[in-house]
Amino acid sequence: MEIKKMAMAGTLESSDIQIMLSAGTNGYEFELESDVAKQFGDQIKATITSVLQAYAIDNAKISVVDKGALDLVIKARAVTAVQRALEIVDTPNWEVL
Amino acid sequence: MDTIRELYLTDKVSQKNWQTFLMARGISNFNQQEVASIDQTIGLYNEENQLVGTGSIAKNVIKFVAVCDIGAVAKGARFNQLISELTSRLGAQGIFHQFVFTKPAYVTSFKHVGFQALGVTELGAILEKGLPNIKDYLNQIPKFPNAKKVAGIVMNANPFTKGHRYLVEQAAKDNEVVYLFVVNADVSLFSTTERLELVRQGTSDLTNVIVVNGQDYLVSFISFPAYFIKDNDAIIRYQTELDASIFKQQIAPALGITARYLGSEPLSHTTNIYNESLQRILSPDITVKILKRATWDTQIISASYVRQLIKVGDVSTLAAMVPATTLTFIQNNLATLQLRISKGQNINGN
């Protein structure tokens, strides 16, 4: 699947995460800002990557600002960002969820 | 629990509260231009309904941000809540590439919410967030890693004259590669598209000159918000130094630029200050070469003089001032250009 438009989900408040998606040409290109990037950076990227793969997105630029979000929050924000980016907010992909 | 509400500056009482709040936090420049450009302002209110934070949006820029941390659940929480709301609002408008202009002291706070510094000086800083960003911009510009002498020129070229041509020729002679950035601003007689095209045509014979659109990164420094600068005299210094710092900290290192060429400025006070700021910020890492301006007879060739000639329709003098490519464009579009002037398009300035 191709990203149709840029999209964003989440906030910058404590325990949340803001994820911005835009079309890419070179796999997944991450930019991550997090106070715990050293400890959990790879885990955060892995969670988002699994959501992108579930939606069969091959290329994306992903800009992430993490404020200490738990895994389930990261997944929820990633799903919302993806659905906005693919313009399928009204017809969620239940099998993925 | 703090809540966010609209803050309507058109309402006199709201505006007074807003100004008092900002002034108590060191923001005191409420000049017409800064305030009139605001599209929306939000206020953050505590449980007692007191204003404890505010921020504004002007196009793709976040400005007039101030926060009071007294009584907050955690230091920085209110700031994050405000910036979060402002970035979401911009996102809802489809604006995912956002800028902040602020005091150098707040660079760290903005970095924590995902902004990246493009330029930082003693007086101010510019940061960006979102996509496409400076990396994407620099990626699409051709690079010459083996070239040792690479020059940069930034020009408005409104329109491209023989004076511009002289500057480019000299730089092209002295260097292996010349990056020629055309400032992105649609506020004067010639549009960015027209200026870019005339620069391309006017330099097409110089094979080592690369013409580049300045896009979001080489803009008119006058457009930099200065709401946090108290002293009017310091505003131009802040704006020009910030412009120079973007060039030095982002553009030059990525493209291997070692010299910047400028025309001397006997006519415009502002541009003269700009040249001084460039020398102060760029040297010694980047050599600043100031060339004496080209003249015709005793007249210094300048784009502002060319615009005056267009206004009065003096085609024969124009022929001496601009290259054939620019002259053809002016002749073909003289009526349109004059119509723009008579409709009130500003042709003074640089």
C-alpha cells in the first residue's frame, strides 16, 4: 500500500507519542526523539514497524516524538496515523486490529 | 486540570490579558506586523480560570509562546500541552512542516517536542519540525564531493540584471562549482517562478552554475518573526544573523560551500547590515567575497532601478541594464508588469 497523504496522530503530552507519516521511497526511514531512546528506541520502532507491515506499507518516512508511551499506546497511535495516511479512517481494517 | 480554549485577540479585554501575560514573561514586541499575521491564538487556563499559557499560529509558524509553570503538575507539562495542540491544529490544516522562532534559551525545550534547530545565534533561533525537512531539501540538490572550490550566491534577482550576471560570472571563473540560490518570496514585482526562470535563462551558458530554488530555507530574512526582540535596532541584526547562520550551519556544510559572493551595497542600508552580518557569522569558515557593483555609465546597476524603468516603460535604458533574456521577458510582459505596479505592487525595497 502507498501512503496517500501526510498524517499525524497522538500528542506531545506525558505518556503519549506523536507519530507523523509521509510517503517515502526507501523502506522505513525513522526519526525518533525520546528521552528513553537509548533504552527503548528499538522497541518503539519495532512496534510501529509491525503496524506498518500489517497494513502492507513498504515505504514511509516516520517522524516520532515519544513522551514515554507504553507499547499499547504506541500501537494505537500508529494505527490511527496509518489509517489517516491511507484515507481509510471510515473503513478500518479489522483483521489487522 | 488545565484546559485549552480559543483566545480571541479581536476582543479588547482578551488582547489586554494576553499582552500582560506575555510582557510578564519578557515578550514585549507587539508591533502591527507581528500581531496582524496571527491566524489563531490559544490560551491554557488552570482550574481557577487564570491564563497559564499561550501560543499562536501564523501560517506555518508557531510564535508568541509563553508558559507559567506555577501550580503545574510537572515542569514542562504545560509547554508540551500547548505545543501539542498547536502542532495538531496545524496538522489538521494539512500543514505538517512547521517552524518556530524563539530565544536561544528555549531551543532545548522545543527539541524535546521534536523540533530541530536550523540556526542559532546570540539573539534568536529557528527550528523546524515535520516533513519534508532540511535533509529532504539538501538531498535533492546535486552534489560535487570532489570539487575543492565551491561558492554560494543567494539572490532575489527581482529581476535578473547585468549586475547579477557580473557577480555570477566572477564566481564561476574563480570556482569549480557555483550554487546560485534564488530567494523564495512572492511579495514583489516578479514572482518566484519568474525570477527563477530568468536566472536559469541568464546563466544557461555557465556550465558550472547550479540554480537552486531557496524554498523554505533561503527566504527573505525580513519575514523572520521578531516578537521576542525588544529593541527595534536589534531586529535587523537578529534577522540577518539568523539567515547567515542557516547558511553556515545547514546549507554550506552539506554542499561543501567554501565561499559566499556578495555585491557591495552602496544603496540600501538594510542590505548593508545584511552584508556585515554575513561577514561576522560566516568568517572564517566560509570566505566572504564582496565584489564592487557593476555600473553602466555612472549608474549602479540595481534591480530596484530596473523596476523603476519598467514602471515608466523606458525600454532603451532597460536594454543596457539587463541581459537579453530578461529584456525579452520584460518586453513580452510589459503591460502585465505595469498593471501589477499600478495595482499597488510594491517595487521599492530590494
